[in-house]
Amino acid sequence: MASTKYIFVTGGVTSSLGKGIISASLAKLIQARGYSVTIQKFDPYINIDPGTLNPYEHGECYVTDDGAETDLDLGHYERFLNIPTSQANNVTTGRIYYNVITKERQGEFLGKTVQVVPHITDEIKKSFYKLGETGEYDFVITEIGGCVGDIESLPFVEAVRQARFELGPNNFVSIHLTLVPYLAAAGELKTKPTQHSVKQLLEAGIQPDILVCRSEMPLPNDIRKKLALFCNVPMNSVIEAKDAETIYDVPLLMRKEKLDERVLSKLKISHKKEPIIDNWKGFLGKLKNPTNDVKIALVGKYVELKDAYKSIAESFIHAGAANECKVHLTWIQSEEIDETNVDKLLGEMNGVLVAPGFGERGIEGKITAVKYVRENKIPFFGICLGMQCASIEFARNVLGLEDACSTEIDTESPNPVIDMMEDQKNITAMGGTMRLGAYTCELAKGSKAYSAYNHSKIQERHRHRYEFNNKYLEQFEKAGMIASGKNPDTNLVEIIELKDHPWFVGTQYHPELKSTVLNPHPLFVKFIKAAMDQKKQKVND
Ligand code: GLN
């Protein structure tokens, strides 16, 4: 294609309508037609990135190969498209202002008053076009966070308006995602919130080309007609987005509603290739027709907000489908676990995952959970802090180092089996300063990790300040906990596993960030397999 096509997705009426899933589904359909496509997210908050946000505020912080700490929607983009994203795929108001202010200090605008329009909007547009200008993509989908009408998203919406003119009608599509609520008392679907939301977009100078309407039930023709009339869109561009059983149904639902076709027609792309989505359908078939089921506990301290562990939950869905096994996840607050209730909480589980996290809260509960699954031979998967807790537990209860700890929790620990990384010791700033992004890891032949990956060299993503303290490695390995994965350049321990256990694996990195629909993560796949074996074994016993 001659030039990159730009699709902008805005939202109205309320947040949490699933702009990320709609964007990813549309991208999937376009990709399935043989085009190259990427998605980027523009967030209106002032933080430079979500790395400094508490997961309760904004859900999981998703990390890319190039070490960017980003919005969790980028996880959806990768899981759907099966291609990596990068720093350029997530931009916040904070970053835009930071760039403009840095330029101002360098004298780039010398003599001029620096203003929201044009300086901030110019910077936003520069970021809009950045990925398109690489020449790698036929389509760039841009999701604007928040709702139209929010004070904070105004400069983004204004930049979309300007982009519309710069790009011209054949290179620009505006999609507006809204809610069509059902009022039970009236027994009706209501269009007024959408009318108001579109009016707000129009006030900002943007006529949406396509409306995607989230709704609990099908949109009847009279409602579509009404929306078309009041919002100036053709009736075939009023797209129904009914609540789906799983987010992975949405690409097929959007195909049925012809969202991709409407987009291509608006862009005057006539030689349309048909989408090939057989492998996606294959995945859905397995997901919906499991022949087995297992119970997995997810032990973490942010469990009240499921979004805090988004990628882990999705990885279980991918790995469950790969095994044709339904994964029943039980979310357990680590603070609530102690010696008196651990058997009741975990006794029925076929596998336990101890989640990543920061700080002291809930640590002892995690360690108690690890002890229980180690002793009771329940499959265990520890991720980042989960792996660190497994190391502390082993040191305390197997090596007899009762005061073993991580210096994150106890700076004075006499046995710091988890310690701050050397290159982290002089860092005081909090944003973007952890060990971040993809690093190579070498796997030990014959280990469980090796048999899962079937490769000796892998790349996985990191986000942490602390590490396994190599001073203790010999002691650990002698007692049966081995380092089955190590960074070949720094010798940092990246994976630990127990020899004398059906499946006990901890990773310093975050495998969940690389699991996709078409490439379920091998460690999650093997963990679910181990849980299925444990269940079978239990029945036989
Ligand atoms: N708090 C731990 C560290 O910084 C673990 C981080 C994590 O689980 N992502 O090393």
C-alpha cells in the first residue's frame, strides 16, 4: 500500500467499554487479511508511564521487550496480534509535556510562547505518526484513553481533529466506541447517551465514521436507524458490540458485524483480501470444549483488582486451551494465608501460582503457601516476587537459615538470599529505573525449564530491583533447588526449580508478558499439564 492508513478509536459515555479489545479485534481482522498493522495507546494522565502507579490504580504494568513500562492494553495488542510492541506504542500526556518542556529548555522554540495548540498538539501528532513513518505498517490504530469530554483528553482529541485534515479522507478513519444501555424498567435500549457523546465529538470537530455500540443485547434495526440519523453515520456503520462470553470472541463478532469491511471501504481499499482466521477459530474451539479441568490458586496481594494480574490470567486461558483444559482460577489474598488455614485454602488445588509484587505486605502468606505446596508436592509456579519467596522459603525451611529474607523486606537480614542487584544500589529515582525489558537466559539441559522451552537460549522480560544472591547458590543446589536458567552475561539466576518435586518452577522474569493466543507460553502450558497430572494422580490415590 502506498501510505500508512490511520484509524483512531475514541470512547464515550463511560470508561471501561473495552476500547483496547475492540482495537485489538479490528487489528486482528486487518492482519488476517494480510496487512501489517500495529496499535498504539495514548493515555491522558500526567505520569510519564504507569511504572510508578500502584496496580490498584491502573491495573497491571505491562513491560515490552525494549523495557518500556506501559498500559495493560498493550498486552491485549500483543496477545491478539502476536507481534511485539515497544516504547513508541504507549504515550502519555506526561511524556508529551516532558518532550515539549525539554525542547523549550533547549531553546528550540526560542522567542515564542509555548502553547497547548500548536506545540502540545504538534508533539502529539508527531507521536501519532511515529510508527507509521517507519514504513513497517500498512495500518496504525490509535486508541485514545479516557472519554471524549474529559478535560484531560482535550489536547489528544484536538490532535486527532488536526490529523484528519493532514491525512486526508482516504487515510483517516474515526471510530467512536459508546454504550447503548438497556433500561430494564422501560424495557428499552437507549440511544441518548450515544447521541450526546457524538455531539461532544462534533463540538471538538470530529465526525465519527463508524460507531461501535457496546450493549447487553442485540441492537435492533430501529435503534441502528435512530443512531445513524442522529449521529450522521450510514446505517451499516453502526456496529453492534454485544457483551461476549470471552474477549477472544470479539474478533469474530466484529467480523460478523463487518467492522473491518466498513473500515476498508471508508479508506477506499478496493482489492480486499479475505481474512484468514482459521487458527484463531481453532484456539476458540479448544477453549470452549475442554475435556478436562483443574483448580489453580493465584496467590497475590492485589487480588481484589483482577486487572492487576491481567497477563497472568490471560496466560492461563491460552495454556488451558492448549491443554484442552478448563482452568478454574481462585484468587487468594496472600495477607490472609497462615499456617492455620493454608491447608483449607490450598488443599484442594491442583496447582498454585505465587504472583509478582512489591513491598512487605502479604510476603509471609506467600512464603507459607510455598512451604505448603513444596511439602505437599502440589505443582508450583512462582513469578518474580513469587520466585523470590520460594527461595526465601527454601533457605528458611530446608537450609535451616531461619532468618533468611530479601533485603527488600529486611535491609538488615543476616541471610539476604534475595538481595538488591549491584547496579540498582546507587539508584534513587523511581521511574523507569528497575531491571526492565528482555534479557537472554540460558537453560540447563535436563531441567524442567529446558524441556518446556525446548531451546537452550531464550529471551524473557524483566521488571525488578532484587535478585537471587549467588553467594547461596551452591548451598541451594546441594540441597535440591537448582538454578535451571541463568543470564549468560551476568550470571544472574533467572529460574529456580526443585529436583525432587513434580513441578516446582520459579522465574525471576515475567513469562506472562509473552503468552499470546497463537503462542501460549511453554511454562504456563507445562504448569497446567502438571496440574492435570496431579489431579489424575490424586484420583488414582
Ligand atoms: N519486588 C521484587 C523486586 O523488585 C519483585 C518484583 C516483581 O515481582 N515484579 O525485585
